[in-house]
Amino acid sequence: MRAICYTCPGYGIYDVPEVRIQNEDDVKIRIAYAGICGSDIHIIEGDIDEFIGVKPGDRRVIGHEAVGYVSELGPKANSKGLKVGDKVAFYYNYHCGSCHYCRSGKENYCQNIQLCDWVMSDYIVFREQQVFKLPDNADMIRACLIEPVSVTLHGIDLCDIRAGTSVLVSGGGGIGLLMTQLAKLSGAVRLTVSEPIADKRKNALMIGADFVVDPFNEKLAEKAMEITEGRGFDVVIEASGSPKAIPDCYEALGRGGVMEMFGTYPNDTVIGDIPLSGTKALAFKEAKILGVFQSPYMFPRAIDVFEKLNLDMYVQNVFKPEDCVKAFESQMSGIPQKTLFDFN
């Protein structure tokens, strides 16, 4: 079967053995569409070799955003009513269900988590625990966004955005504009997107942002104070993954606010230059800084909400798996909102 692999270093498409059911509750899935995430770019650039457990010369299938069709079921994959041909989305990690965190309702911190981020291939095999049935009429190319919708929903929950919360989103890429739409649905006001690319700023306004800022040509902190009448934002979501954006985001944050670090950042990035004394100090603001890690509980909600989102801009840049190098180069250019692979 075809599979897009990271070869530590390098990447490309390879013919690999077709995966097979091994556990009684396994579900074999034929992939329809798979998307490139920012973390996939960090993988092919070698930034997270230690985290994913690869060493020079290894070959590893990559990807964790995808949807597909059930092609085979293990004999005990029967708790969710799945059948061959069903449209499905899936969560890309498997949790043990037994450790301290799993038994405390915090599976995303599972101490025995098994990474299953290898979906850029013709077939995958996941445990039934990870698989979620989609409506029969689901538009599969748009459903490919369910995984990023799930994790952005988790981010919205952590920020506690509610009606009347002022929100700034830093970065108008795929994740940033999902965050923008979900914040709007949650009741955000003075909703602002900071994004240097003009087309992405236009997209932000089209999906409901109240204001946009070009951080390369405008001073974000000054614009933030204009928009919020000198108070700063209640919530700032940094979704660009650019370390250079962090100080300006902190300056734009109001007292008692929440700054959420949602981007995937280069190696050795630290939250530097945040003052600990004076009127801009973390204590003076009584601000919170949050990270976001995975979202196993969000899939049912993401499946219910994704069709309410404007996803047209996400499904315009589609490649065949054989053109994976062109696809990654396209996504890394920063121009497309999202890049997808069509495995049909």
C-alpha cells in the first residue's frame, strides 16, 4: 500500500506492507483524505525525533488528521455498532484505560499512551476505542477537519470563552481560523485576528472576525488597546507557532486574562521576555498562561459541530499522495489555509 513516510532525514511516498488486524477489537480503515498538520512539518524537519521515537535511518509513516471507511472489523469490535462501509473519523492515540490519569478522567495525560500518528496511507488499523462513526451524509473532504476541530474545541474550553469574552487570535492559518470560528460560536466579542498574509486576513473577516491586524506593519499591542478601550484582551490564543509573536501577544493581554499557547514551536523555544516586575508583570496582570495537549473527549462534539463551520477555504489545496513533496512545499509556503491528500 502507499504511505507517506518520514525517513529521518527526508520524506517521500513508499510502498509498504498493508496493515492487518491483530487485536480482537481492531478496526481496519481505508483512508479517504488526510491533512497536513503543522506538527507533520516539524516531523519532516526533524524537530521532534525524540518525542516520536525515531533515529537516523528509520522510516515511519506520518500524519494524524484523516477520515475513511471501515473495511474490516475484529471479532470484538462491536461496542459502537460499526459496520463495513461506515464513514469514520478517529483519534490518533490509544489510551491504556488503567493508569492514574485514565482512571481520573484525564486520558489525554495517559502514562502508557501509544502514538498512532500514521494515517497518511491507504489503510490504517486502530483500536475500536479510537474510532467514531460519522453521519451517512458526511462530506468526507470536510470531515477530514474533524481532528483539528476537536483539539481547537479543547483549546476553547480551556480558555473558558463565553458570551462577552474579548478574544485575540494570533495566526490566521488552519488552526487559527478554526479557533476564530469556534470563539465566535462561543460568544466572543471584539474578535481579532493577527495575521501577516492579506488573503488570510480576508478569510478571517469572512468567517466572523470583527477586526484584523497585520503584525508586520502595525503594532499589535497598540491596536489591541484601541480595540479593547485600553484594557487588553480577556483571552489571547497564540496559534501561529512563531516565537516572535509571543511578546506582542502578552502585551495585548488584559488583567486577569488567559494566554493560550496553541502553536507548535521550534526546538528550544521558551516563553521569554515576560516581565515579572512592574505594571506589566505576570503577577500584576494576574494572568494565566496555558498549554494545550490533545483532545480524546472532543470527538463526539467535533462531529456534531464541524458542519456548522465554514470549511470551504480548507479544501481547496488537494494533492495526490504521489505528489507529497509538492504538497508539503505548498503548505510550508504559508499561502494555503490547509493542504490535503486524496487517497480515494
